Amino acid sequence: PRRCSFKVVALRCQGRADTLHASGALSRGRMKVFAMRVLVFLCAGLWASLAVATQVLALDIPEIVAESEVIVRARVASVVAERVPESPGRTHTRVGLEVLERLGGLAGFTLPTALELTTPGGRLGRFAQWVPGAPTFTAGEEIVVALARNGHGRFLVVGFNQGLWRVIRTAGQATIARSERSGVELVRPGPSGQPTVINAPAVDTRALDSLLAALRTTHP
């Protein structure tokens, strides 16, 4: 089968923590309380100063189509987080899809009876793993999504989050499809081969009919 070939270039995380020096004599108990307060202050300050983004190779619509095994308009039927079987220290979320319309992808692809994708991260009880820019899903929402399998045979969104659009229907208005790229830096290879960040909008909004027409393409 075709393998999902989007590339996460880097996870960028920049933060700053100042060093505090305490002077003077403190009792052991007071020193413990002081240290705890300093730790809370530093953690809060570091979290506030973090700038986090996942760098991903930019894809346009023809490239998304070319990378896809299947492209569908679907409704999210279920959202379940679990440990990654081959790496129990990590979490992913399984998303069950009710296919409403098949659009494009591989010409010879046979649509499975139950179509499911996975996305990095997820919440298990009190604990959660978060990957900047990773797609998130809500049961019942209507989406358009381009999918390809990874090396473990699981379907992923093509282009990390670039191959996902949420369908927004408003009475009396044209239906639109919205793709959000927050938490992601889109890059292209520069002249020296190093990734160069491109100036791309954080939200891609299109008329649904226009998007579906562009995605109704099969390839060998």
C-alpha cells in the first residue's frame, strides 16, 4: 500500500527561565516553602514564554491529492484515545468515520467497511499528550479529509493537518470548508536544502463545492 509521506521537519520549542538567588538566613521549613514558591513561579513564567510549533512540509491541493490513498467527505462517528501499541509511552487518538462521499485518491483503492484514522496525542483519564498542530476531532462533526497509511498500516491525515477541512453549514449562506493550521510552521526546502518557513495563513477557508471539485481526482 502507499505510505503516508508527510514529513514533520522539527518540533520547535523556545523558552526562557530566569535564575533567582535567595540571600539571608531562612529556617529549613521556611526554605522549603520559599523553594516551592520559586519553583511555581519559574514553571509559570517558562510556560508563558514558550513558543511551540511543529514544522511540516507545505503541500498544495494537487500535492495533497497525489499523496492520498483516499479522500472522503465523512462524519466523525467516534473519538477514542489509547496507548500506541508499539510505543506504550505515547498516546494517539483513533477516529472512526462514517463515509458520506468518496472523492479521490488511488484509482484502485478499495474503501474498507470501517474507515478509521489516527492522530498523534490524546487524553487518557487525568493525563494528556499534546502535539502542536496535530488534528483534533469531535464526534458528529462533518469533515473532508485526505488519508494515507503510515508504516504501521494506520491512516493519517495527509500533510499533518493540511489535508483536513471542517464543513461549516450556516442557514442562508454558502457552505464552506475550513482548514486550521495553528501550531504549525509550513516550510519548503531552501536553496541550501534547509527548510525555509513560508508565509501562509493560519486558516484556509474555501467554498465547499470548490474544494470537492478540486479533490475529485484519482491517480495511479
